[in-house]
Amino acid sequence: MVEMRAKISEDKVVVYNERLANILNARGYGRLFDEGKLELSPVEAMYLMEKKKLKIFDDKDLEEEEIFDKFSHMDERFGHKFIVYRDLRKRGYKIKCFHDLKDEGVDYSLKPKRLEQRDIFVLCASEREDFLIDRMVKYTEQIDPLIEELWVGVVDEEGEVTYYKIEEIEPKGKFEDVEGLHCKGILLRDLVIVKAKGDEKKLFEQGFYGSLSNGEISVSLIEALYLMSRGILDVYQHNRKLDSSELIEISKTYQPDIEIRYQVYRDLKERNVCVKTGYKFGTHFRAYERDPRRYHAEYLIDVVKPDFKSTWPNMSRGIRLAHSVRKVYVLAVASEKIRYISMERIKP
């Protein structure tokens, strides 16, 4: 009979029995080393012990509570990593704890269960941990989106796990913007008013800029800046024509972050995406890759800086709201190269 035992050796859990090591490794656990020894990750050892398939000793046989405390002292994230590991095992996933991105901080590698899935890398987090956008960007850079995807398993205070798929996307639309117009607008505090006398109506009817009421189009500051850059709109204040730098400085008094928002707005417009305010959804923008007259927006977008930090509960609100209205929540990271990081709730 095979002795189902492993020993804690420094910060490792090692199976010394060669036969047991080979059996466990054939079932997807640990990694073999030194001709017949098996190193288990703490979560694998805890899982096997919980399933009564392994005993662990360190001078003496240890109880589950002792093991949990010991592993938690070795890794403060152990508890949440174990909950995610156990949950994924219950869902039938084969999990590798030793994989190519382990040293980069990625917790697990999964083999797909369904044909439409790619190979999966999993990060584990607690709802009380900070959400750091630079960390998400870093990990999306390290995977091949054609054959791999990134999940985050977030453990809440009741021990339940919610999974999110994180990926970098490239919005690309088919929206045909207005061309060949030349309009005059009057700056009234934080709006630019354009009289819709003739062709000016195309700003709203074809280009979906602003809102039309009582023969006037109310254009936002960001929209005005973009239309000025294309030579479609001249903006006046007190009968004096403003240049774009003057309008930006005026706009900052109403919207201090207008420069990074405009950076993203302009990039999306250059991708032939129709962009409107996302205020009703609690985001900076809503974005349409197709004709807004026939289709709903695909994305709800918030613009953030590369050092953006938030909490997982805050991120959950944005993701769940977008999901409830059949849209995808996106963080547009405004840097030299704008990165669009989408976040969707999934059911593994």
C-alpha cells in the first residue's frame, strides 16, 4: 500500500515516495524533481488533505487547521488562492500551479473545458484588495490573445468566488462621420451652441454630435474640441474666435481631466467609433461600433491614468451595470499608447 504522506521542507511541500509522486503527478498535481520526488504547491497539498488523499507532516502529522495556519503564514494570499483553487476543481478544471507565468505572479493555468475556450491563466484576489490597472495591463501583455485568456477570481467576504475575464481589445467601428461641413458655435459656459439652420443639422442627424432642441444643437466641450481639430466647427466667445488651446484652458475649469478624456475620445473617433456621453450609465463614454440609429452601444468606457487604483467592489459595480444593459465595461488607459482593457463577468 502506498504511503499517502508529504513533508513540509522549508517553504515547500514534498512527496518523497516515488510511486505516490508519479500517481499524483499523473493526475495533474505538482512538479517532479530529483528523480522521483514531487513538489506540491500549498494549495494542492491543502486540497488533497481536505479530500483525505494525503497526510502532511512536519516532525509530526499535522491537522488541517495547523496546515492552513502554517501556509497562511508562508503566503498571506493563501486563503483566497485556496478558495479559488477548490472552486475551479469542483467545476472540473485541470489546474497547473507550476506554469510559465508563475514567477510573474499569475496563480494558475487551466486547460479549457469547452471548445470555444482558450488556455486560461487565473489571478486570485480578495474583494478587499486594491484593483491596479497597471497590473492588468502587465498580464494582458504577457499572454497570447489568440490562444490564451486571463481570468481574475475575486473572493468576497462570504467566501464566494466571482470570475472576470480581462483582455485588451481594439475597438474598431464602421461609423461614417460628417464631412465637408463648416459651422459656427457660441461657447456658453460648458456647452457650445450651434444654430441648426441648414447643413448644421447634419452634426446631430448624421454625426450624432450633441443634442438637438428648439433649433439648436448643444455640443459638449470634448465634441467641440474634436470638431475644431477637423475644421468643421469655429467656436466663439464674446464675438471672438477661440483656438483649441484657449478652449482647453476654459474647459479645464469645468472638467479638470478633459485632456486625457479628449485623448481617448479622439482615438476612438479615429477608429470610426461613435462616442457619446456615458453619464446615464455612470461612465465617461458609451461607444458604438455600428450605426447608433439601428444598434445599441457595445461599450461603456471609463478613462483612467496608467497609475489608476480602485477597489474590486467599485469595479464590480461598473462590470455588473454594463452586463445588465448588454454592454462591455472598458477601462481606457490614457498613455502614449491608449490601451483598452475590457472586463466581463463570466461563469466558468
